[in-house]
Amino acid sequence: MRTEHTDVVVVGGGISGASAAAYLAANGLSVTMLEKQETYTDIVRGEWIAPWGVREAQHLGVEDAFGLGGAWEIREWTQWDETTDDPHTAETVDMTRFVPGVGGPLSFPHHTVCELMTEQAAETGATVVMGIKKMQVSHGIAPTVRYTGADGGEVELHARMVIGATGRGCTVGRQIGVSMATSVHHWGGGLRVEGIDDWPMDVQAMGTEADKMFMVFPQGDGTARLYINFPTKNKHRYRGPEGVETFIGDFELDCLPDRGENVYKAAKPIGPLKVWPSVSMFPEQSIVTDGVVLVGDEAGNADTVLGTGLSCSLRDTRTVCDILLESDDWSPPAFEPYLAERKFRMDRLHFGAGIIAKLHCEFGPEAAERRRRVRDLMADNFAAQVTGLLNMVPPEDVPEFGFSEFFAERLFREKV
């Protein structure tokens, strides 16, 4: 077994891990990043980042990886829905006005950005190891990481700190004893397509019709990532050889202009279709221990319907990396500000995601009538739209009243 030494081992080469490796290496630490994929491919991950997440990317110095990787600025958000009588009167929101100096959210191919961010990490001095297997983490004051390389050779890394960034698989977290409480409200699926040249490329769509909550996130030049959320009882709907055809066909929707012809008749798949339970994860133990800190989805996540997963991952990465760079004290107490800020942030995001899921990912006549009532309430009282700010601005900038049970009760009460 070969033995190596480094300041920081980053386990996981997604956006959270790759940005951490690039940022720490650029600021003088020796970093080794480990990734299980031999090459980055489309495995259908989050491909939308809020303006406040873009600001975090700028702080980490990785914003160019998004731009060069095909990031596309989305300027408008249109809420098409079965409760809107005429698709041409659907509400449209200008998304460029929320975070000064940033613009609208970005939509991009995840695997391409990861590849470029990993190249940036290597160029700034990080050691990048792809295709690892059989990874084992031992936490403690002097943590170690053992793995088998793509060539079959075994390596033991000695480090001062291990950053776990392996996503919802929680590969590092499970090895240091962190378990997750989970809840599932609905299921979701995603597919990357091309050929929708008649779709307005600066407009993202979201809405609910019948038993589907749909989303269209343009990525420029007629490409887009399509998503559908649906009831758990329909979790097998897109399985089998006709799954892709069924998925695309489900964008034939009365609430879209031209009933969605510019999607379901034109879209051609350019990636795999993935279907998953939309899991909210809550860590049951501390995500910081001697020699190990967890970031991103590995540290817990809110329901994906909110769309803040990547922004949260970048905030985690920035906060943890700044702690590592500001002091030689890397003991668990040094990360207490990270834990406190993350708890505050995730409490708000879980609350907001619960409201969005109840509003848009519950189906049938009763749920449709609820959306109609809430839409009318929001039209009469702008303050009722406060939860929607979570998609655009940092959670700490959203007014406090939007996270109270009183607000939720007033929002969903049957009589306004």
C-alpha cells in the first residue's frame, strides 16, 4: 500500500467537492480530491443555481467553470398551471432583479461544469484522482483515507482534514457514524433534451396539471432539462423501454401555450432518464467530528422541489473552506459557526420546501382549488409570496414571518 500525505482530502468530485478542491489549492493548501467516476457523465443531478448560489461561486472563484461549461442565464420564470384560465395570462417573474450584480439563475449541464471545475482544481495544484474504489475513511485527530485506484493499486492518505462531499449516498457520513432521518413527499424524474428551438430560451416554466408538476429549464440552443414531479403511487410510470417516450409525452399539457407542442413534439433525448424519490434528509448526529466535516447533500438536504441544493452546497463549501484558511485550528469547535449557520439555513429551507411541495406537488381537485385560492391571495397581498424568495435570495434575507406556522396556516386556510 502506497502512503501519501496532504493537508485536505476531498471525497467526491461533484460541484461541492470540486469547488472546495479548487478554492483550497488556490489558497495554498495541499489537496487531494477523490472521485469514483472515471470520467464525468450525465447522471442527472441538479442543474439550476439560484442567484445567491452564483454569488457563492464567485467567492470561491469557480464562476468561470459554469460559464465555460455552458451555463445559461434564465431571465424569466412563468408559472403555467391548470388553475390559470388562459396560458397567455400566466404570471411571469423577472428573475434578474433579486441579487445586484449577479443577474438571473443559471441552468447548465452538470457533468460538463464538474469536469471544468476539476480541471481548475488540478491547475491550481490539487491532486485529482478519478475512478477510485473501496474508499474507507478513519476519522480522528490524524484522519486517514484508504482507497483502491483505477489501476488496482492501494493508497493510504494521511491528512489533517477530510471533507465529505459524496452527495446523497453519504459515503463518508455513514463511515463516521452519521445517520439520516428521511422523508419522501413525492417522486421526480429528469431528462436532458435538445430540439426545442421554439421554446423561449430565457424563460423557465413550472406548473401543475392533473397528476404532474412539470418544470422546463432551458440551457440554450434548443436544449433543456425537463423535470416532472409526481405522486409516489406512480413511481413506476416511466420504467421500461417506453419510459422516455412517456416522459416527453407528458409535456402535452393544456396549461402550456399550444398545449406544449414545442416540447413534446420536438424534444429529443440527449441523456438518460432518471427517476428518484424526492427525499428530504436530516442528519441525526453532528456533521463535524475530529478530522472530518460534511458538506452539500452529504450533510443533509431539503426537498429538491425548492431548487436550492447546489446553492446550499456552494454555501457549505465556502463556509467550511474559509474556516480552514483562516486558522490552524481545525478542531470541531472551530466549525461551530458553520453548524449554527447551516442549521438556521436548513430550518428555513425545509419549511419553505414543505410549503412549495404542498402547493405544487399535491394533486387532484382539492389541491387545484388550494392553488387557486393561494394564487388569488398572493395577487391581493404581495407579502404572501415571501416563500418564493427562497429560490432567489439567501435564506437569511427572507423576512422572518415567512417561516411561521401562523403564515402557513393563513396561506392554506380554506376561506380567505
